[in-house]
Amino acid sequence: MPNYLDPISSKTFGDSISIPAVATPSGTSFHSPGLEFKRYVARDYYKVRYSPGTEGDVCKTTLLSPEEVAEIAPVVNTKQILGALYTTNDGMISASGLNRALVTGAKAGGVQVINSTPKTVRYDKGKGLWHVELADGSLVTARNLLNAGGIWANDIARLSGHELPMVIAEHQYATLTPTSAPPNTPAVIDHDSTFYLRRYGDKFIFGGFEPMEKVVFREDWFIVDKSRETYSMFYNWSYTNRLGGRPTDRVSGVYGRLKRDKGHFLFRNGWEVPQVFDIDEEGMLSTLSREYQMVTNKCGVIDMSWKGKIEVKGEDSDALMNYAICTQRIGQITSGSYSVRLRRPIAFAWIDSDIQPNERIDFVNDVVYAPKRALRKLKKCERKEFGAADFNA
């Protein structure tokens, strides 16, 4: 199995070109070098393929076992495949090499070659002639016009007001230059994942194809926002306000009102929590001063929906709460108690091994930022000393 097909002679195309082999083993298919590529051009394809009594097959394919795959293409991991299709009459031709060969052959036949960019293309229906104005201002007139612009063919067609039914698919690939590889390694194609690996000269090319030729914008707003957030948070810090996926599903009943009042929200316990509000013409210092006076002398309302809450019930609930969060007994608990940074010499000293006597206990802060962890602490405490207490968080 040669790595390249026999060069097409200059007698055929005007110049010698090489056709690299494109054989392919994969999870479901192989494509192999074209040994008889020269025989199948245009009408010869149908002549050989469909004429009665003719021999040969343009797409000569063989079904291989995993053992045969490993023998032909050692680079393929055969542990997860059942076999492969091996095509021996397939091949690839260098587009630039073929173009140079055609130009050389055309020149030898008396064709004039002008290297220039068309400026305008116009068709005279009355005379049946094409008029092509080049960039230097010269005019070329021809009865037949062949548009061979490749991926730029539509740009040329638009010069004459036409649109070609073609789609350009951008493709990224990478190259490898192995130090040692079998000289006749066929191309490997996995049609399920669109991955391929094939030899090109002394290198290997590998890549994949996007299944959608034109990717449309879908409901991917979260991915875009999350990408921006991840990049902006390369250096993380405590209580970070994440930007992606906002607003969250956890919003309180006054969220809409606060949003209309131009509130800027933080992310706490999965809840949307207002941090600051936009001010119009009033300065920041006067705004803060007015807010402080209103809350101190009159009344302030705060939305605490985002804070963790634990309900303790039972005969021993009173004793448990006094033990857990109070420095001393404060009397009958009627509805609830909220405390921050309380101090108890022995609280939780035997519950958490990393807490030492006389150490500051930030229990209520745990309830606020980590209610599950706080609930576990309460349950441990209840099991040790208080038998009749139930919890709901």
C-alpha cells in the first residue's frame, strides 16, 4: 500500500503532481490510498462503475477485523472497536499542486494566463459575451467564463449579480511530525465523531468538523456569562459575587420592587440580596447619612429571606438553645433569639475537636452562611445532653 499514488504524468495534465494516500481505519471505517485514481475521472467513473462486463470498483472496500486493523494501522486502539471498513481506491490530491499542473498544461496548449483580480464582471446577453474588467483597468472578453474561485467563488459570482448555492465551512486542524511512523500508515476516520488522522508529506494532519455548517445563536447565554465570570475570577476571594446565571431562582417577594428601585444584588446562599441602590443627583455621603438617621431614629426594614433559619422544638429546646448560643440564661424564649459572636468557654469544645476552650464561637454566622453545618452542630449537641429536641431548617 503506497503512501502516494503514482504521479500523474505531464502528458496528461501538463505537469507532474502527487496524490497522497488517504486510507482510513476508524471505529467504523477505513479509507485507503487510491491505486487506480487515474482511471476514474468524470465520465470514466460511470463507465467503469456501471458498464456491463467491466471490472473494478471506484470505492473498493473491505471489512477488517480488529486484528487486521491493528496490523494495517498500529496507531488505532482496537480494544473498543468491532472492525473497520478499508477503502483502497480513495485518494487525496493537493489543490495547489493540481492548479499549478493545470496552468502549466494550459500554457503549453497556447492559453494566455493573466495574474490579476477581477474588478467587475458583466454579461452581454445580446452578443453572448462576458466582459471582465481587471484591477489594472484592462478588459478581457470571452464567450465562456469558468468560475474556479474555490472558497472565493461566491465573491466572484457577486460581481455579476449572481449567488452560488455553496457553503464555506471553516476547519481547524493540527499537524504532527512523528519521529518514527509506518511509511504506509493509512488515514484514520471516525465518522461518528468526525475525527480524522491522515498523512500529508512527512507529517500527519488531524482534526474534526463542526456538525453545523452555520452555528446559530441558541440559548447559550449562561455559557457566555459563565465564561466571563470564570476569566474575571482568576484570583478568587471570599464571598465572591458570581456573575453567571443571574438572577437565581431564589428571589424574595420584594425582589421586583427592589429591582425597580435600581438595586444592585449580591449572591448569598443562592438568594438575590440587594447590596446598594443607585442614587440620582444626591451625593453618596448625604445618602448614607440620611439612611443612618432614618434607621436609628425611626425604622428600617431589611429583607432577611436569604439567611439560614433553624427551628428547634421539644421539651429540651429551651435548654439546648441557651447552652448553644447564649453566654448565660436570658429567661424564657418565646419566639427566637439572634446573636453574633457570642462567647462561651466550653461551648462545642467536645463537639468539634478543632475548637478549644475559651475560643470565640461564631455559631449564628454558621446559621447564616452554612445552615446545614450549623444544624449538624445542634444535632450533635442534642445527642450528647438534650434528648427531647427536634430540628427543622
